[in-house]
Amino acid sequence: MNKPRLLDQVRDKLRLKHYSYRTEQSYIAWIKRFIYFHEKRHPNTMEEREIESFLTHLAVKRNVVASTQNQALCALLFLYKEVLGCELAWLDSMQRAKRPARLPVVLTVQEVLNLLK
């Protein structure tokens, strides 16, 4: 009996672990983009270097926001850990997308009093 195709294995594992349908769609899309980025090579033949290059490409060339890059990372980690059974070393050299600086808005006592008038 033939082994199921890679994306079918991913779907089966996601459903087995009760992930939402939207998460399934997102993870499948990111895994496809990863495979196409590396010219349709099977993920079994790729290692951390290829994952880092894909995620760095997203941050540097595609200018994706940090949450988008993180979603792609989660999809690839799921693929390698849960489906392929590979443990990956931490991806230290990867260029991360920059999170926007968020400054808290704090009003002075006088500004609060003015607002309440």
C-alpha cells in the first residue's frame, strides 16, 4: 500500500490533533509556498538552512509583518515535528520580521480632567 501524499499526511495529522479548518488551510498554504520556494523539493531533503532562507525571504524580500512570518514558522515546525518526525535546532540565524513599536498612550492628570469636563 502506498504512503499518503505529504499534504494529505499534514491534513490527517492536523485533524487528528483537532486543529481548526482555517488553521489547516493556512498551514497547507504555507507548506506549499515553502515547497515551491525551493523548486518543488520534498521537505525530507531540506534542513534548517532551507527553512531559515524561506523565512528570511519572507521578512526581507516580501516585507511581511512579524505575525505572518510567525504563522509560516509554526506551519513548518508542525510539518517537521509532527508529520516528518524531525527535531529542528533553534533557528537563530533567521532574520525575523520587525514588530512595530507600540508606545502606550498615557494622559497627564490635567488632560484627564479636561476630558472629564
